[in-house]
Amino acid sequence: MSTSHSIGTHPTASANPRGGRELAFFSQDHRSLAWAYAIVIGLALIVGIVLAVGLALQPLAGRDAATDATNYRQLYTMHGLVMVFLVALPALPGIVGNWLLPEKLGVAEMAWPRLNLLALQMLVIGGACFLVAFFATPLDTGWSFGLPFALESTSSVAWGLLGIVFVGASLATQGANIVATVVTSRGAGRCWSDLPFFGWALGAAGLVQALVTPVLLVALALLFAQRSGASDVFSAGGADVAFDQWFWFWAHPAFGSMVLASLAVIGEVVGEHGDRPKGASAAAVLSIAALTVFSFGGWGIHVLGRGDSQAFDVASSGLVLASGVPLVVLIVDWVMTLARGEARGTTALGYAATSTTAFVLGGLACAFCVVLPTGAYLADTSFPTGAMHFLVVGGVLGALFAGVHHLWPRWFGVPVREGWGKFACFLYFVGMVLAFVPLCVRGYLGQPRRTLDVVVADERWSWYAIAGAIVLFGGVTFALWNLLRTMLDSRAALARTEGE
Amino acid sequence: MTSTFLMLQAAAAAAQAPAVQSVDAQAAAAQAAAAQATQVATAATQAAPATDAAAATVQAAAELLPKASTFASSIDDSFVLILWFAVFLSIVVAGCFVLLVMRPGPGGAGATSRSLFRWSAVGAFALVAVFFVQGARVWADMQVIPRGALPIRVALEEKGFTFTYPNGYVSNELHLPIDRPVKFSFLGASEPYTFSIPAFRTQVAVPVGVRAGGIAKDAWVQPILAGEYEARSTTPSLRPRAELVATATVHPEGGYEKWYQDISGPPLDLPPVELGQRSYQMRGCTQCHTIDGAKLVGPTFKGFATREHKLKDGSVVEPTDAYIAESINDPQAKIVEGFEPVMPSFKGRLHELEVAGLAAYIKSLQ
């Protein structure tokens, strides 16, 4: 099979290096699909960020407690659904992966181009279902559908679940496609030992996505059956814990797959911008393998102290803490890569540094929630929310920005304006720290998550968080504007060439 | 580093009213203040260089989130250790990137040696192992409930938290002795909840309950600092926040015993009906039995004396004093039709005058 994938022979391989963008939503070409993903995810990202700013500013809004509480629930549900399902999960494999993976593997196309297109289309359909869920009777269960809300809520839960079914099918398809592409690219003179780091890490991310997404769909199917009265699997005592076990059995590895995909992109950017394009060291491959295995066993940390088994709590805690070890090895690998090469101070490398630092900060913020007594104390406070945002906003979205800034000049043939780019990156880093450290501090002081009620009377930390949200918003806006301007630059350059 | 961490707290403290207020009125207040002062002074000498600024910082932090249980200090040790590494390692990693980008010219050639990877893996493992072991030691301590701990039952009910004391007294307020282990038994509710007392650094998550009166979780804590603290559920809930908080009062030495004596029962020299009414309110009867005809877990007392009582086994009993006394002391003996045998026995917990008073009161209800 792999022989049919050599460059130029595949029927859908595009002759246009920019990848036939005019047919983006119907083309099976991997570069066109990368661009189509970029548009869809870019829009979702803007929606998600506007909702995030809304959440940060909500404490400043009116004081009608009941309406505010309802609005707040709807806001954080929309924010979570959009950011997790439409941005964080599909973004790196969809945009950076689609563009780079075949090229890094030395093949012309993804293994299943038609499924690749189907994955995008299902993502769009899933997003449309979310829109219905938000505008019909705004969904208010939270993105993680915690019981008993998800059973009692009278909002458009069915539409939300349907949306996740489509997005989940899209993610599983995408993951399986990545694995198939990596596997079929080997052979015929291309050994596994030649597989670059990008292929290993993204392949692992794809594997995790393909394997765990069905678990989410089963959990949500059971939830739907319970809601419609067809089942009473979640009626017994402790049903909330049972559902969360199902849900986090998916969600913990799914977040792991985000991290693995981010590591793929950071490694790639560090190699290219440090003038040491990356093969894969044995240590790096082992680290990716360890992270993959550990990610499957860590769900128990999300029900810490809620089940009956203390041994399970202890094992989960140890396993999740152990995930830190491969992460440290990879970071050492990148720093040494930069030390041996000649690092160029590009915007892409800046975002890679931001993302790496955020993984250190976020990883250790998670350590607070994983070590047994502090983790039990912090559960359900705003601390885990802050820790998760370090990982996802700083780490995963940071890696997305690194990848996009790395690819953008190749898409449009003109360099990104580095000055503005680095300024945006700086704002991004500062905004991230400023926005999410207060969530952690307030959590430590006892502030519950997902409530507007200021239980810890700490005006000052709320103001830091608001300032951080605004700075972060500024950073993202500058970055997007800068990328847009690069596109316009390319159009102007094209016009000049045609004029000559 | 400890002082940096405390400064974080102190910054918040500056904008916040002190969380700890003085205790019971009277002489207790002075005693508590003294205890706090000692605590603050000890913390200051341990935690920071003896400068005025550092001392003030520590004091502010102690007011914001005092270490009011035996667990608080050791759990804060974990916080401080991890925080130290979070700040240190972030700066190191970000610094490496910045320095390597600013360095002119290419670096050395060759591959990274395997021993570097090996040692970073060993170092990372040692670090997380220290985190794990430090936490696990406290965790293990928290799992073993000391014998003789004061048992208090905690439930989240319709109007908020209720606390049931050993004598059956039910209150919305949590009263705790100082320097004595307390065992909390948590009853499962219709929604999941947590019971968190930040000043103690403890939080217990209680899953949705199955049976009425079923105990879902046990936990223990030993308060070491008198004061009033807030207990709360942090689990997202549709209820108003007021229903999810309670005041936890740690009495100074001897204060709890005095309080317990006060609530241990109504004065036995009251007229029987009045005594019964006080008992009905104080002994937790209200949780399951109404006087307005509404059906809760147990049958209502409304019109008790004017009707016959049909039992599960089909027989019928008269509303006599003996029947009431039997139901209090041996609740499982006769079960009214339509109800479950879930009432705990009050045998030995009520004075016989109280039982007689309750019978008089129940029969007086129209």
C-alpha cells in the first residue's frame, strides 16, 4: 500500500503547493484539508475566546443572582464545549498534522484521504449541532456533563450529545487515519528507525484518540438512554462517580492526546528553528511511549477520594505523577537540540518556548491536584480549572500557534512579520500566567469552581484574572491579525509579480 | 520560599476581611486570641527571616487561611514544596530558551549523550517520588480514624448542612472541641457534595447516596486553633450558596464541653407537653416526622391520638403512650404501613421523662 503513496503518484496529490484552497471543504487533498481545518478551528477559537472573556468579565455584570447564575452556567458550558471539542482536540492533528505528516513521512497523502475529508465534515456537522444546542434552549450542563445536572437539565442536552457524537466520530476517524498513515508509510526502504519524532508523537496522539473516543460515545449513549427513560444505569447510589469514571476514562487520555500532539509540534518547531531538524532519539521515542501508556491509566485522579477504593486512589496518583518523568526527558531533549544547533529567534520558536514553559507550570500545577492530600483538598475548587488551563491554553494552544507560525510562510510564501508576532507571543505568555494563576490561588483559598458567588472575598485576585484575560485576548487578537496581514502581504506580492 | 508562598496569600489577605473571628463571647475570646498570637509567632519564626515585613506577611497569611488542624501544616508543606519547584523549573526552562536564542553562533555538534537523558529521568522520578511520598504519609494518617474520636454525623439536607451530635442533637452549626480528634460520618444526599473546611485543609467528597441514613464516608480531623471557620460544599450545585455553607466553631479548651452540656437536653422540670416539644425539636425528630401532615421518611404526628395506626403486617395499634415509647426505644418493633424500618433507636439516649414528654406532646397534636 505504501508504494502507491510516493510523491506525485497519488490521484489526489495536489500539484499546487498551497493546496487548492478554493475547494477546501470538498477536496480530499491533505493540504487543502489543513487549510479548511484552520478556517473552522480559527472561527471556533474566536467564539471560544469571546466566551472566555465573557466568563472573566461576568463578575462585573449585573447583580440579578438567579439570571446571572443561569447565564454563567450557559457561558461556561459553551466555552468548554467549543474549546475542548472544536479547538483543543482536533486543532493540532487537523491543521499542523494534515499539512506536515505526509511530508515528514515521505508519502504523498494521508492513508485514507476520503476519511480525512469525512472527519472534517463531521466536525462541522458536530459544531452545527452545538450551535443548535446553544441557541435552542442553551445547554447548561457544563462540558463534562456531570451528574445529576446532565440528567435533570431541561436544556438542549440531546443536541449537545448529538454534536459530540459527530465530533467524536470525527476525532476517532482522524486518529485512526493518522495511525494508518504512519504505519503504511513504513517499509520499502523506510524503516521505523527513520520515523521522525513528529511521526512518533502525532502517531501516538492519533492512537489514543482512536482508542478512547468510543468510550466517550458509550458513556454519552448511556446518559442519553437514562435521560429518555430507556435505562436506569445511572440511578443507583454513587451514579455520579460511575458516570465520571466513564467520562474521564475518555477525557484523561484525550487530554493526553492533546499533549502528545503538542509535543510533536514543539519538537518539530524546535528542530527546524534550531537548525537541527529532528530525527527521533531512543529517549524521545521511549518518552512518547511512556506518556501514551500512562495516559490510559490516569482517569482515577478525576474521581480522587470519591470511590470506595483507597488503593485505586493511591495507584492513580502515582501513575499520573509518573507522567512527569517522560515530559522532563523531552524538555531536556529540546533544550539540548537548541544548544547544539543555532537557534533563530522566530515567533514560532517563541510560541514553542511558551508552550514548553506552560507544560512545566501546568504539569506542576497538576501535581498539586494529584498528590493525595492536596489533591483531595483542591478537588472541585477553581484550582484544577486553572491547572488545566495552563496545559490547554498555554501548552496546547501555544503549540498550535507555534505550528501555525511555522507553517504560515510556507502557505503564503511570505514571512510572518516577526516583530508583531513576538509582541503577540509575549502578551500571550504574560496573559496566560496572569489569567490562570489567580484561579489557582483562589482555589487554594477555597473558592469553588463553576460559581459566580465569590466565596473567597478576594477582589484583588479577581482583578488580576480579568486583567490577564484581557491581555491574553490582546495577544491572540494581535497574533490572528498578524497572520491575516501576512496573507494580505502575500496577495500584494502576488499582484506585484503579475504586474511585472 | 515559604515566605514567597505566604506573600501570595498575604496579597489576597490585604483585600479581605480576616476569615478568623474571635470565638464565643466572654473570656473565650481572649483565650483564642492568645492561641492565634502564639500560632502566628511560631509560624513567623519558622517560616521567614525575622524582619518586620516578613512577620507582617506571615500574620496576614495566617489570618486569611489559618492552619487550624493537625493536617494543615503538613499539607501546606506539600503545597510549598511543589510551588517552589513550579516557580524554579519554569524559570529554568524559559531561561534556557531565552539564553539559547540570544547566544550568537552555532553550538557544539554531536548527539546528546544518553547519560544526560538517563540522569534527567532519574532526577524527575526522584522529584515526583518526593511529592508522592510526602503526600502519601499525610494521606495514610488521614485514613486511620483514631479510637475515641468524637463522632459527628454530617448530612446535606434540603435547607443545608445538618450536624448530628452523639446525644442526637441536630444543628445547622458545627461545634468542635480543640485538640481532640473528631470523626465525621457523611450521609449520602440526592446530589454529590463535598465537605470542605479550608482552615483545616481537608475536603471530603461524598457521592450520591443510596439509602436514607446510609453513611457514605468517614473522615477525621483534629482542630488545633480556636476560631470560627467556614465549612462549605465546593461541588457545582444549582442551590443558592447559602444552603451550601455552614459555620464551624472550634471552641477553646473546655468550651465544647460546656456547649455540649447546654444542648444535651431540655430542662427536665418543664411541663410534659412543653418538654416533649423541646425534645421533638432538639433530638432530630423533625428530620423525619412532621407535625403538619406532610409525609417525610417517617409518618407525620398530626392527629396522632385521633386515628388508628395500621402496621405493615396488617395489624392495627392504638395511639398509646406505650406504643410511642416502644417506637422510640425499639423503632423496628412496629412499622407503620407505607414506611421503611430506617429509624435509629434512641434507647438510652433520652431520659424517661423526655420519653413521657414526647408521648404527651405527640398525643396533643391535632
